[in-house]
Amino acid sequence: MTNKTILVVDDDAKTVELVKLYLERDGHKVLTAYDGEEALRVFRENHPSLVVLDVMLPGINGVEICRRLRTESDVPIVMLTARTRDEDKLTGLDGGADDYVTKPFSPGELAARVRAIFRRLPTERGPAEIKYGDFFMNLPKREVCVKDKQLTLTAVEFKILAAFLREPGRVFDRVDLIEKAFGYDFESFDRAIDVHIFNLRRKIEPDPKHPTYIKTVYGAGYKLIEV
């Protein structure tokens, strides 16, 4: 795995230093920021490969930072949240985060999550390009088009769509999609995948409220329609 540049954003200096220590042990270069404005500036100046982002930041909060980053980049984002309710986790995922870690957390666990994210980014074995119906996907370049319109997908959304395109018509349950998207058994809950599907539909469907590509199979999961 090629060593990466990672931006760690948290207003607690001890948390930042601890996370930095563990990520540097894995050989990564770590940039730091302690509030929202600084995070945006450092990100735009350095273009890191991944962002570890606390939700509760002074000034611009982490969820808003995540939304702003999503307008300009598909960089993987791992949210840190002290809130344990599903609704709070869903807010971060809905804002475009790829994963979340609940405080208090083990820095070793966070480093493992980061390693897992980087492992799933390279192209899986198989064709470099997938053409199916209205879709064209270039896996090495992480590019996807629908009816010749290029889309910006998060890392998780890209992996989910790639799974659908590889096996159109197959019904994927939530466990299947967690494995395809995350590549490991992470502390999830069913609605997390539902949020990623919802966000993906907003980007690929002509009418997300009445999807024509990704169908819900009630009581079973989701599938891509066969053409």
C-alpha cells in the first residue's frame, strides 16, 4: 500500500496528536487542523488522500465541512462523533462521509479503518471498465458516467455501484453491501447502507423518489435492474 497524506481535524489537541502518532506509524504523512476554517484551507492547499473529521468543531461544524468537501472532491472521509444515536451517525453519512468512529475510540481501531479504506480503493481483479445499459465505469480512474454525464461519487458509493454493475439483477442484502463497500466487518447498522443507497440514487436516478435503476426488494435488499 502506497503511503498517503491524511488530514486529521479535531479541536482537541491530545486527540489529534494520538491519531497522528498511529497514522504515522503506518507510514502516512499527517496534516492537522483544529477548526473548520483551517480544515478547509489545509485541504485545498494540500489535497490529502483521506480526511479524519470530528463532528463537533468550533465555527463550521464537521458535518458542514463534509458537505463542502463533497462539492469539490470524492476523498474518503471518516467522521469522529461523540454522539451514539443512529440519527447522529446518519447525519454524517448523509453529508457524504464514508465511515464513522464513535468517541471514545481506540486509535488502533481508527488506523485499521483507514487501512481498510485504502485497501478497497484500488481496482479489484477483473475488467478495468464496465459498460452496462446507461452506465460506463472506469475502475482504475474511479470514473463513472450515466448517459455520458460524469458523476462525482464517494468511495463507498463507487464501490456499491461497482458491485451492482458487476452483477446486475442480483439482490444484495445489507450485509453483502457492507462487505462490498467496506471490505471488513465494521460497527454498522442497517440504516447506514440505506443512507448510502439514498445518496447514490440522488446522483444517478432521473427521479430519486421513483428509482428506475436501483430497485428496493422489500425484505431482501437492493438490486440493479437488468436491461
